[in-house]
Amino acid sequence: MKKISFVKYTCYGNNFVIVDDTLTRSFTESEMSRFAYEATNSHFGIGSDNLLVIQRLDNETLNDIRRERGYWRELPDPQGAKFIFRMFEPNGEEAFSCGNGLMCVAAYLTHRYGIHSTRIMTEIPFSAPRAITIGSADGCSWASLDKPRRVPPELADLTMREPVDEAIDLVTNLEVHFRSHDLAPYTDAETLGLSGYLVLTGEPHLVIFPEKGFSEAELVGTVFDYSVKIRDPRKGYRRANFGSWLINRIGSYINTHYLDQFPAGLNINFARVHDDSGVIEYRCFERGINRETLACGTGALAVAYTAQYLSLVRAKTIRVLPHQCRRYQPEAEIELHERDYGWLLNGHPLMLVDGTFMLTTSQQSAAARRNPKVSTTTKIVVSCDREEYGYSAVASS
């Protein structure tokens, strides 16, 4: 039996199990991926959206990652970073980045070590990871994110998009299919056409403004309704929350049926602008978790940047309202500040649990059986091509 010390944080309803590997090694590289299942399993584990691991940035750690994961040809430039940010999905694959997770780590480093600002390396599966600055003080945390970038060709088929900006591509030819009765009584349609804006903010995001991006106008109003009850004479009340069902259907469909075009999957954001003063409401389906979450930090940046480009908002400080989180915390809002170097993400993480997980040999064996390959690779390895895109990606097996 192995004892794993952890803390659990939440930031706008995104909750994370954080394992501190900075002083002593809790895991080997393969064990991190396997423990992700226990960390995210709410029935037989701890329960969270993702597992986060914090490591010291030194050559020994970098060499371990390079040897086991095969992300890099050469060790990456530390860029002044002291720590490494790792995030693992429930299936053990390593994600690229996470805005709310970075703010939780910032809060933890302040709480545990009194570190109020530091450099941390993120986007680890990229062959050229990036170091950013994070910090925390007086209950507020922040992450200094880079400028949004174009999603590279290896993560999104060039035939699926039309460049409209140095970082944004327009995607117009997506279709989601439904059963004949799924969308009744809103519409008789069985196919929903979608258009949106593709952008990388540490994670690949597709931003959809339903008023312009839905082919069926009758469905636009359902996305931001908290509760929709439809009286069907044959079946009584049809659904209590049609909007949530629709978002999860769209997200899971795109991440299942369009993997040839988007091999790493896509985070799908649905947004509406309240006014041009800088207030946007959004919902986000996350690719690795494969469901809608209460909020998403990199998604908030994708929405804010896209709305600004489209001149839907004109402010340098943009308030992004996480629709689902505000069902439970009506005052919740994420602040994004445009700076010369990029964007500053502000939030309010909260520590929930400080505990120890008892990891048995049988649990480790079961995790290995569920995904025996996950200890050595992820689905996508991202390689550098800075002149055109800043990165590119190649498949790994």
C-alpha cells in the first residue's frame, strides 16, 4: 500500500487533486498517468476533474519526462521557471494546459511555501513548452498567459478552416446529427450545422456564438436557459434542462466523429455577449473530461479574445461569466486583462481538502489493465515550428 499526500482545490467549480512532487517523489512517470483514474473517480477514488502534479524544474525531472514520454528531442529551455505544471485527464493522458488549474497551483504554492509569484513551465506535451508567471495574494490568484495562437495543422485539418486572424481560424462545415425526435418540439431538423472560431490558448478551443453559429435558430435560446420544461402531450415534460443535454451532445459528437480532423479533440465553447462594455457569458465542453464543466480558464480566454477580435467587446478588461458555475455561485466571474505580453487571468481558488489517499497494489494493477499504454505516451506530441505556428504536432504510438 502506497500513501499519496494530496490537496484538493476548486476554481469556479473546476476541481483538481494536486500532488506536490517538489520535495519528494510520489510517483514515477507511469504512476502519474495511472493515478489520474483514482484522483478523478468520485465512486472509488477521490473525485475531481483532473489530476495536477507540481514538480521542481531540474535536469533530472526533465530527463525522466523526455525518456518516458518522448515529447522532446532535446531538453526544453527552462526560461527561468522553477516549477513544472502537469495535468492528467481521467484516462491518464496528459493535457496541454489549464488556466484554472494554474491559478489553483498558484494558491497552493502561496499557502504551502509562502511563494507569492513564480515562473512555472506548462504545455509540457509540446516539444517547446512555455514558461509563464503565476501568483497569489489576498485570496486572488493569477496566471500570466501568452497571447493566443493559431492551432497547428497537426491538431486541426487545414481543409476544415479559413484563417481570419494571426491566431483565429473560422470553421464552418461542422454537422451534428440527431435522431428524428431529439430536437422536437423546437425544430423538425435532424442535423445541426455549426460554425465557430478555432484558437489555441494553451488548449485548442472552438468558440461558437449560437446566434450566428447555429443553423437552427430555434435552438439558440436553449443554450443559456437554466431550465427548460417542454410539455409534450404524449410524454409529459420532455427534459428538465435541454440546453445542457444539447451542449454535451454537440461536444461528444464532435470529439467522436471528427477525430480525423481534430486528432487531439476540441474544447467547445458557447458564448453570448451581454454588451460591448466587456461582459461575456459562456459554457464549455472539455475534450479530455468529455463533458461540460462548470468553467474553464483557457476557454474564458478563447472566448474573450475571439469576442474582442470580432468587435463584440471593446474593453481591455473583460469579465467572463461561467454560466454553469453561476448556478451555484451567482457572483462568479473570471477577469481577463489584455497586456502587451499577452493576457492576465484572475480568479479565486479555494482549498477544499488536505488528505492522504491509500493506493493499494490492486488499484495500481487495475489502472494498468484499463490503459496499459498510457504510461509511456499520450495521443499527441507537439513539435516546434516557431516561424509559422510556434509549434506543430506529430502522432505518437
